[in-house]
Amino acid sequence: MVIIPDGQPYIQAIHPGWYGHKVAELSMLRLDIVHHDISGNKWYKLKHNIEHCISNNINRVLTFGGAYSNHLAATAAMANLAGLQSVGVVRGLFSEQRLTPTLQFCRDNGMALHYISYEDYSRKGDEDMLQNLGLIFPGTFIIPEGGANDYGRLGAEEIAAYIPDYYTHIAVSVGTGTTLVGIVNRLHIQQSVRGFAPMKGGGYLNDEVCCYIHEEKQANYKIYDNWHFGGFGKYNDALILFMNDFYKQNNIPLDVVYTAKMMSGIKEQVTAGVFDVAARILCIHTGGLQGNTSLAGRLIY
Ligand SMILES: *Cc1c(COP(=O)(O)O)cnc(C)c1O
């Protein structure tokens, strides 16, 4: 890959006082530091997609996302660094004069923004919609929303290489489930994965990801949706307090859309005594900090 990472992932211990000493270890795998603009799991999910384009002389990628989408921002940045053109199909008819910070970032990285209505966006995977986009933007490689394709899952498998066998449980945030699938498939058979979905009713993802999980690993994961804080992209004062407190105690910034909700869930489970005292838990920091710009001044980091 022509793009050089900012740093190598590392494991950072969480202060035992934060989880009431209820398990043997709780740590975080810092993927957020991999690249400032292509953060966390997005680096892994996108790299093979971009490499596919480079090795096949495809000079434009197109993908989908909302106005605060980490995936859209990361795709714009990676395409730009790789010397590819990019198109972002955006959910909602935004005015060019009033872009969100995320969309402005995409624009600054050369991404052409193509706005469609919420209704059209709900058909983003349909064959006729993709064909139509192919006509408007010929010679383009289309990456599904969230990088949820074979290249995405392949890249996500590489994350498992940073997870030592002695961890008994892994916690990860779930959007499309692409990252969870890659990790579950590559982990040791005795390690189990807890996914935390940040949207209402996200439990449906259990069935959605199941067909990509290897047969012998089918019982090794479960996705929880109790910690959505009102829905996808929603938050309350308690969550902001939680993020600031976590930062004070552990010096790790969490993002409001995904990782804060996951850590809130894992803390509640740990302190409720869900895990054996010998459990060693590794939480994946999947990045996404660019999304915190919407919190304007409410965070201490
Ligand atoms: C995109 C994103 C996710 C969701 O990843 P999936 O592979 O779609 O499940 C999780 N956490 C963060 C911080 C993200 O930006």
C-alpha cells in the first residue's frame, strides 16, 4: 500500500478502578491511532478495496454514507492519498452552503458529493440504482456502505492479528458488522466476541452477519443493542459525562457514535458481574473521532 500509517496498533490497560476490579483485565486495542484521517477499522476495511482499484487501473471509487459518516470521510481521505478520484453518495439533500464538518472534510479531500433523498438512499444496494450510478460515474468501483464487502471483511480479519490468544472476550462496536465478522472468523475458537450496536433494534444484525461467520464460530459472538442512547447518532448528557470521565481516568478519547456506547455497555456488563473474575476482556477502539466535531466544546479533549 502506498499510504503510510501514522502508527502501529497497541494495547492499553484500562484503570482497574474504572471497572471495579471485577475481572482480571480490561484493556483497549488502540486502532484509532493507525491514521489521523483514516481511523480505526476504516483503515482495514478500505485498504483492500483501494488496492483492488490500484492494481486494476480503476481510478475512481464511489461509496455511500450519511452526513456524519466516518466511512465517507475515511474513503475520501484514502482515495485522495492513493491518487484516486472519489464520489460520495450522501443520504439527504444537503445544501452546498451548509455542509456538515464531515462533508466539508470529504469535499476538501476532493470527493464529489452526490446527494440523494432518504427514500432513494434506502435503495442504495438495488441493482437498478447501482446501474444508474454506474452510468453517471462510468469506470467507477463501487464500495457498499460501511465497506461491507469481501475486501472489507478480509481487511477486518487483519485486526485479529493484534489480539493475543489469552484474551477470553473481545468487545467491538457494530455498524454493518463487517469488522465483527472479520475478527470472529480469525480469532481463536475459545475467544468470544460481544458486539455493541449503537442503534435501536440493532439486534437484527445477529442474523444479518451470521451468513458470513464460519460454521465453527457461529456460537462465538453476540450483538447487544441495549446501549443505543436514543438511537443512531443520538446521545444524552450522561453519555457526554461518561466520555469525559473515561478520558480523565484512562486518557483515551472515545467517539460519541460508536465506542462510547460500547464502553458504556461493557462497563455495565462487567460491573453487573456478567463475566467470570478470571475474564480478560479486550475492547477494540475502532476510531471515528472525527464524528465528535458535532459535540462542539462539550468534551474535555
Ligand atoms: C464505522 C464504525 C464502526 C462500524 O463498523 P462495521 O464494520 O460497519 O460494523 C464501528 N466503530 C466506529 C468508530 C466506526 O467508525
